[in-house]
Amino acid sequence: MKGDEMENWRHEAAEAVGTETAHVGGEEQLTEDTWHELGPVRDSEDGPIVDLRGTRPGRLLDVRLAGSAGPREGAAVPVGVRLRRGVLRLDDPGPLPAECDRAWARIATADHRASLLRGLGFAPLADRLAAGKPDRAHGEPKRACFLPGVRLIRGGPGSGKTTLLKEAADELAREGHRVLLLTRTEQVLICVPDQARLTVQQQLADLSVAESRLPELRELLHGFDRAAYDAVRRRIDDQLHADELEQQLAAAQRDYGAAAADLAQARQELRRARNDWSGAADGRRNLTEVRALTAQLADVDAELARLQLRVERRPYRGRNRDRKALYRTERERDALRQRITVASDAAITVERASALDTALSDAHHWLDEAARDESEAYTRVQQLHAKIAQLRSTKPSEQDMRFHAECVRRGLPDLQTEYDDLVRNSSGQAARRGQLEERLWWLGEGACVATDGPVHCSDTLPHGDANTRFDVVLIDDAGSRPLSEVLAAVGLARHTAVVAGDPDSPQPWLGPRLRGEAGVRRWCGATVFSHCGIRTAEDARTHAGCYVLTASRRVSLERTTGGRHPGNRDTDAGMDDTGVDARAGGGGYTARSAGRVVVLDTAGEPLRHAGIIASLPRGSAVIAPHRTAAAHWLDAVGRRDDLAVGTARTMHGEEFDVVLVDLVSDDWHARTRAFASATSRARATLYLLADAASLASAAPGTPLDRVRKAGAEVRAVGDTGVVPEPRATTEPAVVAP
């Protein structure tokens, strides 16, 4: 391909993708920074999930739990997820604010195709494929994954092309090659633990509990008059307090009686002490006189001793005078001694006088204390009488009692207290919440990472640097991928690309207004097989660059011969044991019946979606003709997360042991490719839900005509062993014999 031609096809393809994207996205172009709401989170037996059945959300780049306004309008908690068969299973996100009840995701957008196509540098494989000239197919199909060049593989449902590509990808990765495998696979995002983030989440969860509690409390407290309740409460408390005071009054009265008796006894004791003290007055006076005379006698004795000492000295002038004084003092001494003797006979003892004084003092002290105690007891009794009278004056009415009892029964006072505390603390919480939400956002950036192993495995084009290149690019399900997507992926390959698919798969969907755009129809509405001129099995068999896989391990509507066992890998003449036509130029695909096909006759009755769903075994699939019918089945599925529900387009590439195809909501005559894909999803049992009368009158060549010609077993819906009444167990009710 010449340089101008290379530039032209890349430009044309990119422009076509841009036109398609602009039409689908409308005026608002979605980017990979746009957050998409996946749906509400609900609990299941295996933990929290988001039901995405019936949709194909694209490659998830980041998932956060947030409120209905979106991740940037509140708390956004990153969470690890696993998306399989339309059910998004969430890992434990840690502490979660109450408002974070919905899952939001950043999704790789279709614009990436255009950027990859525009950014293609040296890409000879993509150029050859764009020219419709893949390299020659020779040898085994698996060998093509190890040979330089670009080649095609045509294989019907169950032919093993997906297994072939995965095994080759693993082997190439072990040899050190960088491999891109585009195939239908479950998506896994791991959320890296971060203690700082978990701490912020816990703080936000606590704030959320408090904030969510306020409106709840306002609703519960509607009509509650706190002032009226407090007034009634005070009146009731007054009566309870009065009852307590009555008990205190009885005790106070007892105390007062004891204090009055003690006071009377103290008075009696004081009178007795006074009488005793008064009766001993003369003896106390004599004792005092004795004490005074004794002191005087001591002075006289001292004077007498002094005089005697002077008189006994040598003669001196005045000696006679001193001698007379000595005689006089002796007479005074004798008189004092006589008086002391007389007074002592009439005086009481010192001990007796001290005892009387002490007894009198004690009696006075006792009387003072008894009088004080009696006064305090009397005052206490009077105060209690007055307080009780005051409290009894505000006795609550019966209406007050009923009002109080109802408020207490509903816990309104405590709720009001809780509400007041929350309101008082809420003033600073708004700013605090904003800070925590912003911190949580940045802590969550990069927390979710894809778990790519040595093989980059994805259902969509890789997200990241446009200059990223892979040694080998393997593409599965190319029969349903737009040509532009396949070319963009092949352009990432350095030396090898293998494109596998089924041309009979549902074709890329274009809106009615885009079907008139030649460029869009060529690059976005066509597939790599139609671009290379492969539209039938004969085209594939004669195409030099296409391998053909013929084995089938799926249920088929086509009649088979020879009585082969389901899953038999024997081949027709000219076929090797791998199911590949060994003849030059490829070979043909032969459909084989693996399992059983059962038509469930509705007899023209309205569908009982719930009853049919309840009887399907675990892990089954229900395929509806369009999204509206799929929505009805999803409504009936309820909480059965084990069932896959969708359309032929959303379920393409999957396989199940048991598949139920709805032929009642639509006869599929406008969806022949989708019908072929839907009826090839079953490995063991294919149930076709239809009206037998419609089958009998089906126009030739229609899907219903194919069902009629298949000669499948026909049973009425509800017959035992087909779709029986649901049992009280989770075990499958539909069991293939």
C-alpha cells in the first residue's frame, strides 16, 4: 500500500469514528474523565453488587461509591470490583458514608479508536489488513499466533477459537512476548488498601450518620412542644419531690422529738449541777479563805525566819525592837494557824470543788448544744412543711400525665436532646466535610488498578499511551467488532496479529441516521471479514488468508447425521482432528448438535416471567430479542444474581450450560444474525420459549421456521421436568436428562 493510500484509510477511518461518536454522544462529548452512573448498590449472598445485566458498560477505569449527584459532588469511596456476566461484585470498601449508595465509573470511551488510528506510525500489518490483503494462512491456526504477519480465523460458536487464542497468548507471554488479547473477559479492578484513606472514610461516615440523623429526628419530633413537656415534667417532678420530702419530714420530725427530749434532759442536768454547786458555796468560801490564810501564813513564816536570823546575830542597835517584832510575828503566826484550822474544818476539798465546777460547765455546754440541735430540727421541720405545701400546690392534671406518658413512650425528650446536640455541633461540620471529601478524592486517585497479568487481556482497546505497542495482538469476536476497532488494535502489533471471529455474529450496530454515511458504514458498520470479502462459509474456505475451525461444542438447531455423541471431535472427510479444514485455502464449518433443544409452548398464554425464572437452574441465561423484553425479564429476575439476562448482542461471546431464548416477545425475523448467536450460547440445553401455533405458521427462512424444521422436542410451559413450579430451594429445577 502506497504512503498516500495509508494516510487516506487512517484519516477516513478516524473521521468515521469521530462522526459515529459525535452522533452517539450528541453535543456533549464524553471523555474518559466523565463519570457514568452504573446503578444502585444492593446486598446479595456474596456481598454488595450492582446489577448491570442487559448492558455492556465498556472498560472500567475507576469505580467509586458516591451519592446520586456524582463523585465530585460529595464523598466518593474507591472500591475494587469484579464484573462478570453483567453483575458487578464489589469488594469491601471499608467505612462507608450513608449517602454512598450508588456506583459510578470512569469508562474508556470510543474516542480512543480515533486517537489510535490518527496516531498510528509504522503499522504495516494494519495497512495490509485495511487493504483487505492478510498474509497467507498455512499450517495450523494456532501456529499463526507465532508467525509474523496478520491472518484471520473463522470459527462458529463453540469451535474453540477463544481457547486457542488464550492458550497461544499464555505461551507467548511465557516466551517473553508482550501480548494484547482482545476477548470477552471479566473485568477486575483491585483497590489498594490505604490506612489514611480508611481513616478519612470513617470520619466521613461518622459525619454522615450525624447529618442523616437530623432530618430523621425532625420528622420524629414533628409536633413535639419541648416547653410544654418541660412544664409538665416539672410539675410531675415536683410531686415526686414532695413524696421524697414527706419521707424526709417524717425523719425530721423524729429527729426533732429526739432533740427536744435531749434539751429537756440537758436542762434538768443543769438544774441539778447548779443545785450541787450552790449547796457547796460555804465550803467553797472556806476553801478560798484557807487558801488566802495559807498564803498569808507563808508570808508570816518568811518574815519570822528573817527576824530570827537577825536576832541571833551579835548585839546591834535596834536588837530589842526586832525582838519585839519577832514576838509579835510569832503571835500572828499562831493566830493564822488557828484560823486555818477552823476554816479547813468547814471547807470542801479541792477535788470536790473542781468536780462541781466541771459538772456545771458540762451542763451548760450540753444545754447549749441541745438547744441548738432542737432549734435546727424545728427549723428543718418547718422548712419541709413549707416546701411540701408549695410543691403540692402545682399538682399535674390527668391530661398532663397522659401527655407525659406518651412523650416518654416515644422517647421524644431524649430525641430532642440528641437533636439539639447535633444542631449545636453542625455549624462546623459543613466545612469539615468539604475538607474530608476533597482529601478522600485525592487519596482515591489511582487507588483502583486493573489486574493485568503477563497478557494484557481486555474486551476493548487498551487505555493509556497511544504509542504503546505489543509484540503480538490477538483479537477474538471480530465478527461483531467494527472494522475500525480491529484495525486500531492490529496497528498496535509489532510483528504478529491474529483476528478470529464468526462472520455470522451480530454485526456492529449503527443508528438509522448513520447508515446513510458511506464512510461510517464502511469503517464502523462493517467487520474485518466483510472487508476482506468473507461473508459465507464458502468465502472463508476459499480465502487464502483465513483459517476455518469446524468443530462445535454448542447446541445447534441444525440437524446432524451419524448419531455423533455431543461434543464429538470427529471430523468429516477432509477434516483433521482439530476441526480445521486441512485443504488448501481453508475449509468449511459444520454445525453439530451438542445437547438437546426443547421448545416450551406457551399456547398463546401471556408469559409468566417470574415462574419461568424461578424454575431455571443456577448459572442459566435468558436471552431476549431486544432491550425492552430484556427489561421485563430483569424485573422478574429480582435478586437471583446467578442468572444472566440480556440480548444477543450483550450476551455474545458468553456460553452457558442452559440457555432460554425468548421467541414470544419477538419472532426475530429482523434479527437473524442475533438469533443465530443467541441459539448458540448453550453448551447442554437450549430452551426456546415460543407459541407452537406461531411455529407452525412461520414463514420460510425465518428464525421460527428454523426452529420448526429442527424438529425439537415440544413441551408445554409448566410440564414436569421442563419448567415446574418453583421449589423452596436454590437447587436447579430445570435439569437436562
